[in-house]
Amino acid sequence: MKYYIKTFGCQMNEHDSEIIAGILESAGYQPAEDLAAADVIVINTCCIRESAENKIWGYIGNLKACKYQKPGVILAAVGCMMQQKTIVDLLKRQGRHLDIVLGTYQQHRLPEYISRVLAGESPIVDISEDNQDFPDELPCRQSCKYSAQVNIIYGCNNFCSYCIVPHVRGRERSRDFSAIMSELHSLAKTGIKEIMLLGQNVNSYGKDWRRQGQTEAPDFADLLQAASQVEGIERIRYMSSHPRDFSPQLVDIISDLPKVRDYYHLPLQSGCDRILQAMNRGYSTADYQAILAQIREKTPQAAVTTDLIVGFPGETEADFQQTLDFVAKCRFDAAYTFLYSPRSGTPAATMAEQVPLAVKKERLQRLVALQNSISLEHNQEYLGQNVQVLVEGLSKNNPDFYTGRTSSNKIVIFKGQPEQIGQLVDLTITGAKTWHLEAF
Ligand code: 5AD
Ligand code: SF4
């Protein structure tokens, strides 16, 4: 039997798909070359914004044709979108051709459910958000030979008022420390040079154990320090972190870890204190600025990126102006910018004063224009500098060139060789654009 996985959404979903592939291959399935060749099609879904959901419904709708052409094909939809409270009703209308519907924490049961469908049972729906019994060790099919993602914590306790994640991924549950460390050691043995530690809020690692009274339980800083000791791993990244939990001690510890310290992603969301409070973010712009000042003082070479949402309910032009002013002050290397998207079941979705789409779009354009000019200025500071780049492969936009990343996560385009893929190479920066650097 052959499987095909289509993934939507964030890096956590990308990694979940690697695990689903690992689980299916351990059960004897093989990857299909394309959709048409597959006996089992898995759609790994995301519900963080409405735009993602719309795309996924479109994709699920198109799969009706596959079922029509090949009635025996098994269709499974998995992941966070499937865990929403309203999904069962929607599935009755738009997803009746699906055989299996699973939440994030039931994916390891896929082979068992496929056997049950083969035996005549369909549809099967299993969508609990409870992650307590989710196994700490699952097979994984690495999609990249030099960079790997490793889950460290599941779920989120933060309940930012716009965010659906805590409603679908359940409460924080840290993954066993020794399971993580043994995964890192085996990845290093296979030649992995870069790891990305994954969680909705990695800073919370270990806090669930401490809340249960295990005062000596390891925390995120301990994990970063231990991961830094793994020989062969040259770079350690993490995604995503929360400014409220970014303590001065953590910045101090990271500053002493060369494999970690050159890149920070610290989601700000808004530069207006009133909006931050309405978002339930738990920090002020002054708090944020204090962390940033410490990062810049300890590691002036570090790049800092952020996430920003425009058009949160009640955001006035003056509030938005405060975000622009704060972004100009923080001088991020880059920002991932999003239009606020109302998510059913979150407090913000029913707040009064929803901002019209046209206003959101216009604000987004101004924010992007400002950030682009700052990003370019940052990149120009690299001109003439020597950097070490982890080579990723041929550039998608220009196949005459190779692409890789600096320790500060900047993309560098250069004239490379196929044998350099997965290696660290030294380059001198000769050109700077908004989104990348050049070395040729
Ligand atoms: N609307 C827009 N952006 C959102 N994000 C999370 N929820 C929403 C939403 N409802 C953004 C945040 C978060 C990133 C992963 O997605 O900026 O940091
Ligand atoms: Fe969503 Fe906030 Fe949790 Fe991030 S920290 S996943 S934005 S609730």
C-alpha cells in the first residue's frame, strides 16, 4: 500500500507529517510518487487563520474526484483543524467522502484505523485534544539530511485572545527530557547539523512538571544547554517563544551558547499596550523593549525577528501608529505579518469593533513597507562581512545559484557545488536585498 501526505500550516505540522510518514512506513506502507498512485491520502490540516482553512476545504473538496476515480482510496484528514468543536457539522456538509478524521494526538493510531476502514468501517472520527497519552517516542521519516525538527512540548496554556491553538492542541505537556536527548544524539549520528526545537511555547518546557511539584525538573534553559553539548549539532533553533516567559536569566544563558545565540524569534503581535492587553499577551511594550535591549547588549550580532498581527478588534489608527513607531524603534531583522483572522470559539472573534478587511489590508501594507526598509538596512550591514552558511540546496528562484543560511538565519544566495549541500561553508557577502544576502 502507498501513502501520500499533503501538509498545510506551520513547522509543527511539517514535522507531524514526518512522524505520520514514519508511522505509516513502520507499518509497511511506502511513499507514493503522486496523489494518483496513493492508496491512502492524508491531509494534515491547520486552523490558525481562515485563509488556511479555506484552502484546505478546497483541497478536501477536490479529493471527491479521487474517490470517484478510485473508490478504494482511503482519505484521512488529521491535525488541528479537525479538532475544532464545529468540525463534525462541517464534515457532514463538506467532507462526507473522508474515511478517517483524527486530531493531532491520535495520528499514531492511523495504521489501526486504516485497517478498520479496509474491514468495512467508515467514517472513523477520533478528535480528542487530550495529549496526556500521546507517545513520547514515535518513528519519524526525516525529510532533510542536515536539518531536523524535534518536538519538546505539546499544547499551550496561554490563551491569547485571538488564538485557536490552545482550544485545539490542549494544555502544555513537556516531552520526556531523555527521549529528546536521545533523539538529538541519534540525529547527530546521521549527520544532522541543525535542529529546531518545536513547541507552541518552548519557554514553558518543564513548567508542567514543576507545577506538579517536581522542583528539580529540567526547564528550557537546561534543554538548550544539554542540546549544545551534542557533538555534530552545529546550530540550535527553537520555535516559538513567548516574550512573557523570556527571562533575563534565559537571555544570559543563551548568550553563552554559540550554537543558539545568533538568532531570536520573539513574537511581539502589537506595539500598542492597550491591544497587547486585549490580546492577553501578559507583557507591555516596555517589558518587550527590556528583553530586546538585553539581547542587543549581550549579542549585538544576533538577528531578531517577530510576528505581528494587524487589525485586532478595536485597533484604532492611533493604536496602529503606535505599532509602526514601536517597530521602527525595535528595528527587527524581519517580521512575519498577519491580518487578524477571527477564529470561532476565541474571545476576540466576538469582540465588538471588528476592523474592516480593507482597513486591515491597508495597515498591513504600511507595516510591510516600513519593515522592508528596516530589513534592507540590516542586510546592508552584512556587506563585506565573512559569514558561515549552512548550505540548503539549489535556489528555487534561480537554479544557477545555491542557497543557505547564516547562523543569524539570513538567507544567502551564492555560486555553490552540489557536494556542499548540508555543509558549512565560509562566504563573503557582496550584495544585500530585502529578503536575502548575496555572495558572488
Ligand atoms: N489571526 C492572525 N494571526 C494569528 N496568529 C495566531 N492566531 C492568529 C489569528 N487569529 C499569528 C500570531 C502567531 C503566529 C504563529 O500566527 O502572530 O505568533
Ligand atoms: Fe497561540 Fe498565544 Fe499559545 Fe502562541 S502563545 S500558540 S499565539 S495562544
